[in-house]
Amino acid sequence: MKKVGVAILGLGIVGGGAYKILTQNRDFYCKTQNVDIFVKSVLECDKARIESLGVPQEQIAENIFEIVSDPDVNIVVECIGGITDARSYVIDALNAGKTVVTSNKELICKYSHELERTAKRLNAGLYFEASCVGGVPIVRTLLDGVQSNKISSIEGIINGTTNYILTEMSKEGVGYQDALAAAQRLGYAESDPTADVEGFDAAYKLSILSSLAFHTKVPFSKVFREGISSVTPEDISNGSDLGYTLKLLAVGKDTGDGIEVRVHPTFVKKSHPLAGVDGSFNAVYLTGDAVGEVMLYGRGAGELPTGSAIVSDIIYAATHEGSRYSTFKNNATAEKDVKFVSDFASAYYMRLDVTDRAGALAKITAMLARKNISIVELLQKSNGAESATVVLVTHSTHETAIKNAVSRINASGVASVRSVIRVLS
Ligand code: HSE
């Protein structure tokens, strides 16, 4: 039977999960895949972690050079995270002709061109299913499962931490800080939650997934990004009254006029399949010209779900001749003729504090109308003496039109806009 040796760099949550799965399922893969995949070595400096995973002494490598020079290591799994060491270790492994499997979204997002060029030159493989949406097999779906399609859109809940926080805020009516604290207690959010709550994590993943879906590099710098730290329970409750659920949505579209990529809080109709994706679960909803709509749902983080993605890549690499590369075309940027749309179209939810006097509402709607913004729904709640809250949802308009209208309203003295949230239309 063919033997395939694996080295794992980093035994944190994800590397540890991959280690457990590979060790526990070795016989199963021999039986079902006809290949003996074994852990040859690990690189990890935390001795307690090594002990808790029961890693035998002979599997512990001293440094990266020991691993890349070992002829029995065929596949190097990078689960270190960050980009400094990870980038140089992956390049070392590829230069030694080893296939690399990585869970590192920032690395693939920023350096896929460099890594893939090196991999191709050395005829090595480069696999990154675990970098996007954990255990949800979205990378393989885009590369293989729906490759017959022109994909027009990807809409996804691709960050579990923020989905957990927004679900808590929606279901329990708690504020952002309390929901974040609960997420931290449960280990969903880091002590510095910035990467998740400000949308960086989702933006890296969206950059990778859009590059695959639209067959051109979609650089991180093109992704419009707004996080959830300013979201209020009041807006979530108003949205709910109007039939919406709030999600941090990642949206990639190829509209024909160009590619738009954005991550921001979004109101989704309660009847939309994404509205029911709660807690730390993730989902990606694709639209292709032939297949129509496809939705993948599952766990986007965690040791075994993300370990599952890593080990599936290892098995794919171990059982296929030659390597399947992404379609990023080894570029850091898109081709010259690809346009990116920043003034994207969307419907909007708006909450305003209004001076409750005759004609105030007429003035607000006139300022919106001047920007050709039409209202679909409107609610007004009186706050007592001469003050009211107005909540409205617009028809589809454009980002620039909304920003201009908001500036005019705020300068008018009639009302101040307290929040603006995009609505999936
Ligand atoms: N921190 C991510 C999330 C998982 O909350 O979904 C890793 O990308």
C-alpha cells in the first residue's frame, strides 16, 4: 500500500484537530482510500500541548529544516497562523517539493500568487480548504462541484464568532458588549476580538472565495468592510418588527458591470435560508447560471470541523496524481480589464431621530427623493415632547446616493441619522 508521511506545523486548535483525526482514522483511510497516511512529525514548542495530544517522542521535530529535508515527509500541514513564520515555512516546504495543506486564510489571501507560483515550479500541491469556512467544503465546491457554472453571486455567513454574537443579541435582546463577553466565555471570540468583530476574518475568506468564484484574483484591498461593533439591540429589534434578521454577510457579486465584494451587517428577510443560520454556524449561498442556487451549511470553526477540512485535503493530495491549483492565475492583482464596483447597489434600513413637527417627515422624504431614493416601509414611534424615532427601508439605491442623502439630512436640522444598515434585496 502507498505510504504518505505528513508533518504538522503547529498543534493549536486546528493542527491538534488534524492530528487527532489522522491518528484515529488511519486504519479507516487504509481501508477506504487504499493509502496509509501517517503522521511522520510535528513542530510544536508547547510541551503541555504535545503531552495532552499524546504525541510520541519520535514524531517531535526540532525545526523546519528537519521536516523539509525528511524524504519520508510528503505533505506539510501549516497550522501556525499569522504570516511571518508561516509564509517562510510554507515556501521552504514547497521549495523542497513537499505538498502543502494550510488553514491560513491571511496567508492565502495575501500571498497565494507567490505560493502557487512556487508550488507549480516544484510540481508540489497547495491546498487550502480549511482556510475558508472551517468544515464547510466550499473551496472544493467552487473548484470542482460547480465548475460548470458562471457564478454570479456568493452570499455567506462566514464568521462564526459574529454570528454567535448577533444571534445572542437577536434572541436574548442583550447589548453588543454582553454578547461579546458570552462569546469570549465560550471560546468563540478571542480576548482581542478585532479580527472577527471588525470583519477582517470574513474579508480574507471572501477575497479567497471570490477569487475562486470569479476566476481572477480579488485582492483584500478591494473588499469593503464594516464590522458589528456598532450594532445596537434597538436596530435589531426594529429590523425584526419589519421582518428582518441581522447577519454579518459577506457578499461577492459579478454583476456584468464588475465585481463587488463586501462584508457588513445586513438585514436579511426572515424567509431567506441564510436568516435561519444561527449561533456559531456558517453557511454559503451560491448562485450559478446552470445550477441556480446552492447552499452549504455547517461549522466554520473548531478543532474537528476545521481538522476535517485539513484531512480531506491531505487525502485528496495523497490519492490524486498531479496537483489541482486554484484559478488565481498566480497574480497579486486582478487582470487589467477586470473592474471592481465600489458604488454598489443595495436597499437600506435607516433609523433617524426626528424633531416631531409638522412637515418634518415631508422634508426627510424630499431629501431622499432628491437622490432618487424611494421608501418601501416606514415606522414612526413617538418619544414624547417633539421627538420621534423614524425607521425606514428604501428600495434599491446606491451607496453614494445614501451617503449624500444622510449628509443632507444631518445638516438640515430636522433629523439626525442614527444608523444605516444595508438590506439584502
Ligand atoms: N474566527 C473564525 C470564526 C474562525 O469565528 O468563524 C476561523 O476563521
